[in-house]
Amino acid sequence: MNRALFLLVLLTSLLLTNHSYSQGRLGVFIGGGTMWYSGDIQENPWPHPTSIRWTANAGLHWQITRRWGLQLNYTAGELFASDQFALSPGKRKRDFRFQTFIHEIGLRGTFDILPNDRWRVLPYITAGVAALNFEPKRDGVPLRQFATEGKSYSNWTLSIPTGLGVKWQINCRWALKGELLYHWTITDHLDDVSGAYTADTGNHDRDFYSDPGGVSPPREMRGNPKWKDGMFDINVGVIFFFTGCGRGKKGGLIEDCEQLYKDVDMEKLMDQYKQ
């Protein structure tokens, strides 16, 4: 028992602390994971397993100080939801469903809760702002063209990704990361569902996609316009730092050793020590 406890403490210390490695300054990252939608068609707090889809991301990471960083981030993914997973018989009869690919590009700040020159495992907070592109479809048919609630809307919106992450600093060059994010948006149309049903227009396609279950007269609500749509994102990835690596530090930033000592006459310095 004592030996097992000792090995556990030793392993934890090796993972968490390492004074010989520091984080680089500028690097690239790539990752992937799962994504799911939050909105009018998602009845339950937890998504149905079938509605959990893929996501991928890539970008640049600039470590400004020992704790503050900035990321240029591109995220792609798929969102899907369907009333067939609803608990309510009325919602199952309503028969809404949608699918969309999303593309998001923006800037995020990161704050390492622990200083990166003393700890190898670094939890961090991240938040930012981004442009988000989407195009809701049902069975491959784009829904925006039908103005299913009598209104047109843009397929671009503002996104505010926020969340928590953790980095494992393998060495100065390489790190692994994992993140749990929620992407807030200012649109209620990721799913093409927001406001009230409208009267039939005589256009078969438009009337079907507006009310596929044939369940509600005009002025009853299809969705809740007070709550905007969003999406959850869980991803893991790898970071490679190609500048800023070195064991010297200056002013809270990691310096390149060759750059730090470029003006020093090393032979003269060594002669002084010999004397």
C-alpha cells in the first residue's frame, strides 16, 4: 500500500511539475472532437447520442506572457437535431429536424491559471469573438430559401466562444490540449426555428418545410425567440511551438538562448572564469 501511494505521488509530481521545460512563444495547433447543438429543437439538457457530431479546429497560438495567450482559431463542424428524439409526443408529431455545417473563425484570449514555467499541466480559461457561417437544411434541402416563418435571415452571425481547457506541456516545443467550450451566438436561426407559424401560402414546398407535421395554425409558436441558439464543443489537440523556445526567461517571456546571448563574447567570458 505504501509503495503504491509513493508511486502515485511520484507520477503526479512528474506530470504536474517540471522546472526544466518552458512553453514556447509562437506555435500552431490542430485538433478535433465532438459538437452538439443547443436550441429550440433540443428538448433535453443532454443531446441524444445520434445528434452528437464531429468538429475540427486549427490555428495559431501566441504566448504573450507566462499566463496570457492569444489564439487565431478556425473551427469547422456539423450540427444536427430532430424531434424524433423528443420526449413530448407533440414535438415528435411536429417533426422538425435540421442539419448544418458550421465554419467559425475568430480570436480567443487564454489565461493560464498556473504559471507555465513551473507547472507542466496548465488549466486555462478562454474566451473570444468570432464570425460564424451556417446553412440549415432538412434532408439536404436548404431551408432559408423558403422563409418558413415569413422572414429572411443571414447565414452569418457573431459567435462568442467561452470555456475551460487544459494543456500538458510535454516539452518546450510540444504540448497537448483539451477544451470544453460553449459557442454563444446572436442568432436564433441555426435550426431555422425561432418564431410563430404562418398561414399556408399555397406553395407546397414552403408550407411543408414550415409545418412538416401539419400540427399548428398560424400565430402559434414554432420556437422561442427569446433564447438564441448555440453549440457545445469538446475537443483535444496538439500544439507545436516553432519560436520562443529556450531555458532563459526575461520579463516574463521565454527567450531564445541564442538571441539572448548574441552580443556576449563567450570566449572572453570563459577566460574570465579561468582566472
